[in-house]
Amino acid sequence: MKRAASDWRWIALLESRATGRPLPDGAAAWPGLFALYRDQLQAASADGLHVVAHLGQSLDGRIATASGHSAYVTGPEDLVHMHRLRALADAVLVGGGTVFHDDPQLTVRLCDGPSPVRVVLDPWRRLGTGYRVFQDQASRTLLLTRPENLDGGRHGHAEVVAVQPGSDGAAYCPRSVLRALAGLGLRRLLIEGGGATVACFWQHDCLDRVDLCVAPVVIGQGRDALPLPSAMSMQDAERFRPECLPLGDDRLYVLRRARRPVGLGPGQEQEVAMADPEPGGAQVASLPP
């Protein structure tokens, strides 16, 4: 697929990301996608985190066929947009199902910019070590799993980090995920899928923004984009006034939500449990957020 050319605005964004210097005068008036990228860098929150999810779906709300095939639901313009989101993020996170079905690289290849830390959420540690994210060493990689699965050192070349189960019986707690990543200095997070992972963060009010790209294709029975519990009535359904941006033949709906802070203030330390790469089990490191 063709690599996107870099215009001066994208170069300015990458320079700001690398150096922390302000964007040039006039950036506040940037339109469209570049306004989203600007906000991804500059968004302020009570806990210093910013969490964006991206999904590409069909007209009938599917992100893949029933067999799990998803390459590609949306067009090349949306793929470039996704790679730009990666380039501006500290970390990109996917669930274990996405790795199992797609074996993604999760690197930046369709635009200029650095590849983020890759995070795979596999609470039961069921994935093997042969997937590309665990073997290619293209970028630092973390495997997030429950504390009881922490032993065993690295997972391929990935570091292993503990996240807590949900108090509601869920396999993991999304807020624990955000705390663990913040404790490792990863504060701008992109959640790329799959739909169940995005839905879990949605249900727990752990998303600042959802970029939902809709392609003019009908899949039929397949994997739902957002498998959320049903609203009891239309009055209970969550309505938005989204921005709608054209991406080639696709349409990008930008949904902004009110994320609950996770309680990490500036200067606080967060304990992050990580598997010891040497034999002997886990260690707990106090790391600055």
C-alpha cells in the first residue's frame, strides 16, 4: 500500500511529539483530520491520560466476517489515518483475539513517524509466542495478563506486565490497564481492537474519543463492531453529535466521551508488577507515571 506523503502540518506534529515544543501559530485553526491529530497531542485531562479507540466497520456494523477475516473492511485512507494515530500515540493496544485472527505488526509503515509501544491484552495468557508482535522486535512490546499468569519471564520478546481482574467478574479491569500503562510512562493510548476490547473500555468509561470509520460495504453475519449490552429503550441509548469526515469512500465518525480519571496525579508513583526476564518469577517496580 502506498505510503502517505508528509505535509508541513504532519511534520510539525511529529516535531512537537518528539520535542514537546508547541505547535506553530495557527494550529488551533487546522481543519479535519489534522484537528484530531492536534487534539491527540494537546488534550488535557485530570490524570494526564488521553485514550482514543479506532474501529473500521461495515454499513451493517461488522468489523470482520464470521470467520474473522477483516483485511480490509475500510479503504486505504482510513488505514493511513490509523497509522498516523499510531505515530502520535505512546502505545497501541489490542486484545488477544485481534492477534490470534490478524497477526498484526502494529507498527507505523504508511506515514512518517515512530512506532509506538505495542501492548497485547491477554488476561489468560493463551496466545503462543510465534506471532509477529512477540518475535519481530520492531518496537517495544508488552503482554498484559492477570497476576497469576505473570511467571515465566518474557513472552517471546515481549515484557510481561500484570493487570488486575475486574471486580464485576470480568477477565480484566480496563482502569487497571490504564494505571499500569501510565506507570510505565505511556499516557497517550490508542486502542485498535477488537470490538470486544473497545466495548469493554467503553462500558467502563475509559475512552476519551472513538474514531469509528464506516465503509460502504455490507458483510452480513460477522463480528460486531461494538458488542455492548442492549439499551432497554431508545431513551436509554447513548446519542452523539459527531463530527463526520470523509475518508475516500468511507466516512469517519468522531465520537467524544467523558472518561473517568483513573486517579494518577502528577508526581505520583504507580506500582507496576512485571515478570522477571530471568528465572525466579515476578518483580514489582515503582515507576514514575
